[in-house]
Amino acid sequence: MLSRVFRGKFVAGLRRAFHGKQLAFYGALEPLANEKAFAAFSRTLFREERVVYAKAPFGGPAHVLEYLARYTHRVAISNHRLLSVDDDHVTFRWKTTRITASPVPWL
């Protein structure tokens, strides 16, 4: 059931972003800038099954906030790493110093 709820909310958010002119389409996706093409595409998204895994944070939201608060005055989330803050979201930049033996495929 969670998969269906996620899918509905995702597609609704995508449609809101489209109608709010918040999406840009380039290259092979450029035809989706047309409202009819985008509507046809977004209908196909309901056919896709999603795997959604969600579990409550250990100790609840207060514990998560306390955990993150430890890093606000350290290098992990210093002021220069903060990109945006609003009532619901905090966006920040990070980097990893982990050394891997093989290349990371998503970089």
C-alpha cells in the first residue's frame, strides 16, 4: 500500500512542478515540455511498481534532531555547507573522504 501512496504523491508533485514551470527538459526529453506529451508520460508512471522501504527513526524524530544538532557546530554541517533552510527542509552540501579501491559508479 505504501508503494501506491508514494507513487501517487510523487506523480502529483511532478505534475505540480510541471505546471509551476519548475521543470526543464533537455535533449531526448525536450518533447515532454509540451503539456499533452507530459500528461501522457505522467500517466505511464502509474504503471510502474515502486519499492518503498521506510521505518521509523530509532528513538523517534527528537532523537534524529538531537543527532543532527551535534554536527551543526562542526565541519559536517557548518554554515558554508548550508544551501537552504525553510520550515520543512534543510539542504546542505557534503563530501566524503572515504577512500575506495574501485570507482564509484554514480560519480
